[in-house]
Amino acid sequence: MIFAFFALKAVDLMLKTLIPIFLGGGLGSIARYLTGKGVDRLLSKFLPSRSPGPFEYTSVPLGTFLSNVMACLILGLVVYMVAREQISGFWVPFFIVGFCGGYSTFSTFSYETLGLMMSGRWPIAILNILVSVAVCIFILFVVAKQMK
């Protein structure tokens, strides 16, 4: 009897939370990859490209910046819609944890910033940190102000 209860709870958790996160995370990761590649391809004509070695990153990491900003915009929109009860159920974990988690990337941001530092491009690295964090927090701040 107890086993059946926990089995039903596990299935409920999987259907309502884990599957939406899984699907959203996969799509968000693909979107991030395509955003990064598209921005890199577009800017490769104007800016230096990545160096081949590990932790050597000489280009301006605009693809990662754009992905993180877009993820914050989407996150803010979804949180706003949840607060207004315009979105619920499957779509909340799909977007908030799944898609936005897959689309944004702290690890790539950190890797590219460290690569800029190790390549001697400290001003760009510091600017990347300041602008990325400030813009993303500002986006969510604006959304929070709109929710009041």
C-alpha cells in the first residue's frame, strides 16, 4: 500500500515536472548552441576568432552574452505570466527550469571570461562580467517592478 502511494507520487512528479524540464532543457540547449554559432559566424568577419588552445579565448563572447540575456528575458516573461495566471502546469517547469536553464550558460560564460583573462584581454573580461551580470539582473528587476 505504501509502495503504491510512493510509486504514484513518483509518476506524478515525473509527468508534471521532470519530463517538462527534460524537454525544455534539451530545446534550450539546442537554442543556445545555435545562437552561439550564429553570432560567431556573423561576427567572424569583423572580430578575431577563438584560439585553438584550452582557456584561450580571444573573441568577444557575444553569443553567450546574447543567450544569457535572451534567457533572462524569457524567464522574466514566464514569471510575469505565472504571476498573472496566464501560464501554468507543464509550461512552468518547461520554461523556467528547462528552457531557460538550457539556454543560459554560466559555465560557458565563466570559461570564455577566464579565456579572455588568460589571453591577456583583461579589460574585455571585466567588461564581460560587469555588463553580463548588470544587464541580466536589470531585466529581471524591470519584470519584478512590473509585477507590483
